[in-house]
Amino acid sequence: MLKKFLELSDLETTISLRQKELMELEEKIEEKKRLLKQLNRNVRRYEENSSPREVAVTKQTKPVSEKKVGEIARTDLVRALESGRVPQSVIERLCDKRYSKETLDLNFPILREVTDMSKVEELKKDPTGRSRYYAKPITIHGKQYLLCAQWFDYSKTKLIRWIEKYG
């Protein structure tokens, strides 16, 4: 009987120790959850502060983030380019296919200079005859340019950041 009592006592002690360990582990889990929530809040704050700001709004006060990428190019990008704040050296780079690919992931130069207004129709097309530029030229530093019309969603973030940099 004494032997069974000692075994039972040992079991109760073991159970008690395990319960204590379990409670300590649960406390550690709760602490980790609190830390994770705090980290998530910090990440959200960081993303909100580092995400592209709203560059401009349309007449309907539509935020840039809600606009389609082509609409951003036709309004906000054109406004930034025509404002005169973009240096001529950057404008020249925008006429380069490689710069356009690296900067905004476009397959065509962002700008195409128009030296003869009678050739706008042929300048807006690629070698296969497809229109790749908007028909209406824009004026930048006193020169006429056609703006690329081949915009895709994957370029939107890069375009917004570029406009923020120069707009």
C-alpha cells in the first residue's frame, strides 16, 4: 500500500510539474502572440508610410492608386513632364528603349520626339504598323514628343514612384 501511495505521489508530482511547464509554455506563446501583433502593426505602419503616395487626383478626386495605369500616364505623367521639373537629360533618357525597360518595364521608349508634325501618324507606329504612342503630342521644354501608349498593370507602381520623384 505504501508503495502504491509513493507511486501515486510521484505521479501527482510529475503531473504537477508538467502542468507548471505547460502553463509556462502557454505564457510564452501568449507573449510571442503579443510580439507578433506588435510586429504586424509596425509592418503595416511601415508599408503605409513607404507605399506610393497619391500623386494627384482627377476632377472627380479619384486617388492615383485607383486609376488605371494608362490613365495615370495620360494625366499625371504628362503633367509632370510638361511642368518643366524633369531635367532635359532625363527627357532624353526617356527616349531610350533600354532606359524605359529598366525604369518602367516598357517595351518601347516612353517618349518619341516629333521633329516634323506631318510625320506624327508614322511616328506613333512601330515597324509592324501597330500604334504604340498616343496621337496627341505633348510639349516638354519647347519640344514635341509622343507618349507611349503601351502601359500594363505591372508598371503601375514603378510609374507612380517615377512621377513622385520628378513630379
